[in-house]
Amino acid sequence: MSPKWVRQPEARPGQILAAALEEFSRRGYRGATMEGIARAAGVTKGTIYLYFAGKEALFIATLRAQVTALAELLPGLRIEAEADLGDYARTMAARFLELLMTPSIAKAAPLFIGEINHMPALRRAYLEEWMPQFSMKLAAALESAMAAGVIRRLDPVITARTLMGMFTIFVLTQEVFEAKTVTPMRLEDIAETITTIFLEGVRNTR
Amino acid sequence: MSPKWVRQPEARPGQILAAALEEFSRRGYRGATMEGIARAAGVTKGTIYLYFAGKEALFIATLRAQVTALAELLPGLRIEAEADLGDYARTMAARFLELLMTPSIAKAAPLFIGEINHMPALRRAYLEEWMPQFSMKLAAALESAMAAGVIRRLDPVITARTLMGMFTIFVLTQEVFEAKTVTPMRLEDIAETITTIFLEGVRNTR
Amino acid sequence: MSPKWVRQPEARPGQILAAALEEFSRRGYRGATMEGIARAAGVTKGTIYLYFAGKEALFIATLRAQVTALAELLPGLRIEAEADLGDYARTMAARFLELLMTPSIAKAAPLFIGEINHMPALRRAYLEEWMPQFSMKLAAALESAMAAGVIRRLDPVITARTLMGMFTIFVLTQEVFEAKTVTPMRLEDIAETITTIFLEGVRNTR
Amino acid sequence: MSPKWVRQPEARPGQILAAALEEFSRRGYRGATMEGIARAAGVTKGTIYLYFAGKEALFIATLRAQVTALAELLPGLRIEAEADLGDYARTMAARFLELLMTPSIAKAAPLFIGEINHMPALRRAYLEEWMPQFSMKLAAALESAMAAGVIRRLDPVITARTLMGMFTIFVLTQEVFEAKTVTPMRLEDIAETITTIFLEGVRNTR
DNA sequence: TATGAATGAGGGTTCATTCAT
DNA sequence: AATGAATGAACCCTCATTCAT
């Protein structure tokens, strides 16, 4: 007779995180239930508490997993020479958009935005762990490009955020607002538009 | 002897909506309680139900009030001639940013993003009422500018969204992420940056 | 310009009682709302409190109105001679059934049964006011018939209740259980059956 | 140290149903609270929801338990020969009355009557589950007795209902109206009276 | 006399968390 | 390690009643 359940201490956290992302995404932080997550993960409620301290901790762990995944996929951003700036940027933009639109990652964005204001531990994770990894990194890359005279001198933090904004808003409008079904756009067109606007905007024409 | 309470059928909805925005913003949709909103509005729980059908309806009404406020403040967007395009756009951008950063409006954004995926009535309001008012309008304005040859020909919907994205991400980063306190930026700098990038990006250089 | 409302101190109680019976009957005591009753009566909530002390008092007044109506309609029950006992009883039974099945009266029965156990004031009204008017009266009539040797000697109280039971159960099954629509019966058949069974059962065959 | 609580998944439903009947009976459907029922059952509110979908479902389950109990106690009703009809019927009537007057069963009747008109699910249970078990069965038995010439030919459905009515009204008057304390009657007298009236009434004298 | 805005207590239900098994 | 029965706090909503107008 096969046992009713098997020990899988190695696999459990991953199963639970995957189920949690799915459930949190489908129903929101408050709307998702531990029961529902457990069922989706193929375990029972109590089991989750063996691996995570509680619902909030599970939520943050769920988002962290996506941030980590994105960071690992992220190529080292570097802007080198004016010559191939356009092609290089276009390629980068398309790849980055593709990453961002990875279903699991895109789903995490609105969850993050929806809760960060009401979950101190989440804000802490963002401010201390995640933000530095991204916008700071991008700002630094831009600054070096400005120093090299490749792009015009602008506030690097603001510029980085502008660039991130262009990407982010597409994730939000496409995934969050489900505009996909209303006004669908091709990924290549988006990348092309963003890149063109940004590059033309920041290119050093002097 | 002064009465225990006074009738204010005219003022009530506004009082409640203001309190609701404050509470929803502070604690999130699920975290806010009708009791708390009522207390903040200076009425009792039951009174809210005289004016709003329930928590969800109150939430949507709260957001609608901000959308309406923004729409009323919004100047008729018009892009006329290349000559003064830069100055005109810079002024417009600054004014628009100022509007968006109006505390009550900025607070509404993350609430909206956090719930739209799990509140069908809210999505309906957005898709049928609010979205057409903004991105469609902006896209139309851009299209006419393209037709006039003022700016380069790009997909007007994508371009409009890109532009909106630039603005939106600043609202989000400043208000949602409370980055204000971490990496403060001057409104004028933001407007200048956005405008420069966008205008340089879309100007018809032919 | 006609006034928004007119004073009708004479007509109000009757309007309210009629509306109350309708609403209580449709939704039950707890299910009916003062708001609903008021609306059905064409007045507003507050007005009801000008005429009735509260919901419970209104409920009892509603039932009392039906009891009074029935009592007024009720012919003086008298059983005279063996000769015309059958015809007389049959006629009486049919008339009584018809009275009982008067919509407003039939509606009151289940309301009464449903609440009497949980409403001390209602029980008091029943025990002290209403019951004596009916089963006591009937028992007395039966007792005199027994004394006259018209019907066999049986416990008059039990016999009276048995007779009342035959009628009551038809009201309940027809109106309460809405069996009408499932197994409809003609009033004459019911009266005939009850009368036959009862008369044959109680006739003094000695 | 003894545990704070013990698991009793087998016993819980029964405990809850017993407590529910008691509370519903004492305070009526609306008057009873889940909290009160839980306390009476020795559990907490939440536990009830592990076994019943909600208050209404609990209510219907409570009544169903009594109907089932009655049905199980009910002997196969059979009317065989004229010879011992009287004795047989008298015995049956007394036994049936005794069953009906079982405190838990008698308590269910007024609850049922009080709510059936305002609880669609309850009406469905009655019309589709419970009614067929009783009045239909009795009508069939009477019909066969008529066919056998044991009792006179009358509408079997009406006759069955008349008979049920005689019993029911005693339950109602004794338990519902708590007439017990006002005009107490001996069970045997009631059975004797009902049987006599009914049998004399329906006996085939031709 | 009539209105209806406002109150506020109360109850059904949900669900994160605990803990006996 | 895993289960799932049980807990209990919290919250939305209803509605009888009050009272300013």
C-alpha cells in the first residue's frame, strides 16, 4: 500500500512557491488563502508552516524568487560605443522585455505594487535588497555612458527611472490591465518604440 | 442642547470618499475597514451604506473621484507647431506631473494597480470609462501631431503608452515605493528629463 | 403644488397593518423589514413608529387584526338537532373553510405558529385573548351537543381540537406548504371529507 | 498536560445537530445564533463550518435529522382486515403519537412551519424528499384499504391529509402553543379520540 | 403628522494559525 | 515530515430604532 503522503523536504519549498505565485496572482494577497495555496501545491495547510513562517513571509519569499530569477537572467548591462549603440540597445531592449514578460515575473509586478505600501517587511526587502540590484545598476551604467560621452548628460537616476518606467508601464498595461486583449501589441514594436524614443532622446547630438 | 448629530446629506459622500481614500491608501483595500473609514469620516458604519452599496462600490467610487478630478484638471492636450513644441511640451509635462503628484491622485494609482486584477467591476470601470478618457485621447493627439508632421511616425498607441509610462513610473516610484525619502527628485528635473527624452525621441528630424 | 405627503391619521394604521401582513407573510417576521413594510404602506419608516411601538408590537397587531376579522365573520356555532345535523354541518364546514382560506387569514396562521414560541407577548395574546374565543367556544358547543345526545360523549376539549385540527391542517398544507400547486384540492371536497369523517365519527349511533 | 481540545470528527456532526435543534427551537431560526449553537455544542463557531455550509444548511440538516429519525421509527403502515381494524388502528395511533411527541421531533414541527415559506431550499427538501415519505405513503395505504373495501371510498389524498391533520394539530397545540401547561391531555385519550373519530368516519358501513 | 438621515449593536462568515494525531 | 480538525479574532453588512428637520 502506498503511503498517503511522502516526505519531500527538498522539493516542498519550490512546489509551494510556485503554487503561491499562481494563487497570489490570481486572487491578490488578501484574496489568496493558505488553503488554496496548499491545495494548488498538493500539500495541506499545516505543511506550509513547516517551511514558511506565515502568509506574509510566504508572500515575500514568492516575490523574492522572481526578483532572483530576473537578476540571474539579467545580462550585465553595459553600453559601450556609439557605433553599435542602436543595434545593441534594440537587442537588449527586446531581450529585457522578453524577460519581464515571462509570465511568472510579470505576475509578480502588480502584487508587489499592491502590497508594498502596507507591508513593512516587503518594503524593507525592496529598499535594501532588490532596488539596489536594478535601478542603481542601470543608473550606474548610464552614468558611465554619459561620462564616456555616448549619451547626453542628464540626471542618471532620473534617466534610469525613466527608462525603467518605459518598460514597466508596458508590463503593467499588458499584464495588469490585461490590455492585451483590448489593444494587443507586438513585443518587437514595443521594443522598437521604446528604444527609438529613448536613444534619440539621450543620444549626444553635440 | 446641541444635537447628537447633524444632517449633511450633501456633504456626506465627499467626506466619506476623502476618508476612504486615506484609509484605503494607508492600509490597502482589504486592510482598510468600514469601521475605520467611518471613524475617519466622522460618521458611523451604517451611514456609509446610505451612500454606497458596499465596500467594493465605495472603493471604485473613491478611485473614480480621482480619475474625474484628474480629467477635470487636465487641459485640452494639443500640439500645434514645431516652433514652440519644446517650450509647450515642457510646460505641459510639468503641469501634468504636478497634477499626477497631487497627493490624492498619486495615492489612487497603487490602489488601482493592486486590485484591478481581482475586482471585475473595477476592471470594467477602467476599460469602459477611464482608459478611453486618457490613453485614447493622448494617442489621438499624437496621431494628429504625426499627421501634421510635427513628430515622427510611430505607432500612436504604443507611443502614447510610452509617454504615459514615463509619467506613471514616477508616480509609482515616488508615491508607491516611497522612494521620495530615499532618492528624492525635483519635479522640474523629472519633467525636463521626460520631455527631453520624449521630444528628442519623437521629433521629426527629416 | 401638491404636498409631498398628506396627513391621514385615520387611514394610516389600516394601511400599515395591511402592508405588514403582506410583508410578514412574504418574508417571515425576521425577514420582513420596517423599511419594506413602510414602502408597501406608502409611508416612511418613521411613520410606523407613530402608530406602533415597534416591530414586535406591529406584528402582534397584524395577527390580532386577522383574529378579530375571523371572529367577526364567525357565525355563532350551534349544533341543534340530529335531523339536519349532516346538512347543517356540511354547510358550516364549507363556510368555515372558506373563511379560513381567506388569503389574509390563511397567511396569518404560519406566521403565528412560527413565532409564538419565541415571542412572549404573542403567546400571552394567544392564551389570554384568542384561544378562549375559538377552541373554548367550540368545545362548549360540542359539550352541549353531547349533553343533548346529538353526538357521542367524548372529551369535548380533545374533540374540539381534533375538529380544529382537521381544518387547520388544510390551511397549513394548502397555504403554508403551498401544496396547492402540487396536489390541488377543491374546497368542497375538503369540506365534504372533513364533515363526513367527523360526523360519522361522532354521531351517536346508540 | 491535557490537550486544549480533542479531535472528534465522528461525533461532531451529531453534537452540533443536537445543539442546533435545541437552540433553533428555543429561539427560532433567526433568533438562534451560530455562536450560541457552537457554545451549546461545546465547540467554537468556526467548527460548525467544517461540517455545515452555513446557518441555513445547518437548519435544514437539523430538520432532516428529525424526519429521518421519524421515518426510521415508523412501522410499515398496513391495514389488513376489517376484523381487527379498531384495535390495530388504536395501537398504531398511540405509537405514532408517541413518536411524534418525542421531544426532539415535536420541536422540529413549528420550526419547519415557521420557515418553509421563506426558505426555498427547505421547501425543496420537503416537497422532494420528505412529503413523499409520509403523506404519499399514507394515502397509498388508505387507497389500498379502500380498494379492499375496508374503509369507505373517499379521496385518498384528502383523507390522508385529514388523518395527518388530526395528529399534527395535537403536536402543534401541545408543543408549539405549549398548551400542555394550560389544558393538558393524556396521550391515550388523544389517540382514542382520533382513532374513534377517524375509524367511525371512514368505516365502510355499507 | 411625517420624513429620512444617522445610529450602533449584533450576527454570519472567513481564514490565518495552532496543535493533537 | 505531514495532516487536518479546531480555534478565535476580525470584518462586512443589516436593520430596528432614534431624532433632527
